[in-house]
Amino acid sequence: MTSASAWAGDERSEPREAVHHRARATHPDGRLLPLLIVNISHGGLMVRCDAPCEPGDKLRIALPRIGAVVAEVRWVLGGRLGCRLERPLGMAEYLTLLSGLTR
């Protein structure tokens, strides 16, 4: 699990937790997108998604125990999307989320 000492630092070097959790997102055009969350950090997540998305799209993603979050698609590569959360999660919120994700 992520330690408090690893919490601060460069956004690109955030510690990530490997997960395997099916979720749903709403695309700005109203489409519902099935996702598979592959890894997550307090500031972002990587998902697998077969639906077309573009960098800059803002997805509303339903997450267990904490509800919906807004994430901006930063990159797309072969059905994988790297997303940055619009509002990074606080430590308690992040740990609550991790406890609700399927590994």
C-alpha cells in the first residue's frame, strides 16, 4: 500500500497501485463507457477502454466508496487511457477507494 512519505513528489513519479476493477464512465457526449481500471494513484489512473476517446476528453468515472470523479484523458495508446484526476484524492479518500477496489 502507498505510504505517507511517498505521497509528495513529482506527479509523474506517483506511486501506483495495480488493480483490476470494472467501472463505468460517462463521456462528455453522453456515451456510457465500460472501463477496466488497471492502476491508480491519488492523482490519476490508467484504464482499458474499447470506446474511442481523445486526449483532453473529460470522463466522469464512478468509483467504489467515494463516488464519481472527473478525469481528463492525457494519452491514448492501443485501448489504454492515461487519465489525470481533476481533483487529486486526499490520503484518507485514496485509502478508502483502494479498500473498495478488486485486486
